[in-house]
Amino acid sequence: MADIRKRIGIMGGTFDPIHMGHLILGEKAYEQFQLDKVLFMPSGNPPHKKNRQGRATDEQRVEMVRRAISDNPHFELSLAEMHENGYTYTYHTLETLKTENPDTDYYFIIGADMVEYLPKWHRIDELIEMVQFVGVQRPKYKAGTSYPVIWVDVPLMDISSSAVRAYINKDRTPNFMVPQSVLAYIKKAGLYK
């Protein structure tokens, strides 16, 4: 009898803040690729986002993710990239996960903006041997890469963390862009003003 392999999705990102687009994408990938679960993995110190002044702290970002996914039984918070020792590289995270879980196939879910950025990822040629990239189309981005990416079918949504921060900075409420539990936390903590 052949071993049954697990299928785990990974939604990585700064989640500053997490928004409905992240959650819808995670759910659609879960359904389309018959995943066992989706890990929401906040980046601790991503090399492509070095200047994070005026943003939420690591603890605040983790708490927003925790609140956003709390009622979904197949979403799980992973703190694998929440450390301050240098930059957080996906390659090192996946190397650790694959060593710890050799019976698991990983699906790394990214937006079209990150698909375009793949050639610049740390050790990308080795990384694509460890993980299946799952891309999602986003408005204003042309998806195309020489790397193997499978696409998840989701409606095009023009929601981004930067748009949410801009709404809040202008004293507007980003209704329907973030879960209400996250919005309440943002208001209470006075974030993005």
C-alpha cells in the first residue's frame, strides 16, 4: 500500500494587515487543490520589505492573523518565519518543513505581484524543487514567469494591505476589506494612523 502524502498550503506574507483577499485565496486554494490545511505564515523579516516603519509590530500582525482565521477549521497559524535572526527566506523555511515532514507536499500560494518577483527569490532554482507555487491573478499585474506556477481560480479582487492602510490613514473604514474582528483590533490598537 502506497503512503498517503499530505497536501499543505502555505499563505506567506507580512499580513500588515491580513485582508479578505488573503482569506478568499486560502479557501479557494484549499478547495481547488484538495489541501489538508492552509498555513497562514506571517513573515518576520522579509528581505523585500526592509523599511517597515509605521507598520504593525510582529505581535500585532500575528494577532490579526489569529483573529482572521480563528473560525476556519482548515486554516492554521504558523510562526515558522517569526524570528529576528536575519532575513526570512522562503527557501530556509521550506528546507526545514521538508526535513521535518518528508511525507508532505507543499503548495506556496502567492499573488501575481510575487509571481513576477520569483526570479529574484533567494535560491529559487532549489526552492522550486521543494514546493509547488500556486499563483493568483491580481489587477494591474501581468502574470508570467519561466518558473512552474499553477493558478488558482478566484475572482479578481483589488484588495491589498496597502489599500487598507491608506483607507485607515484617511480616517475611512475599510468595510468588507478586512474581517470585523481584525478591524476592531486595528481600531483598538490605533494602527495605521
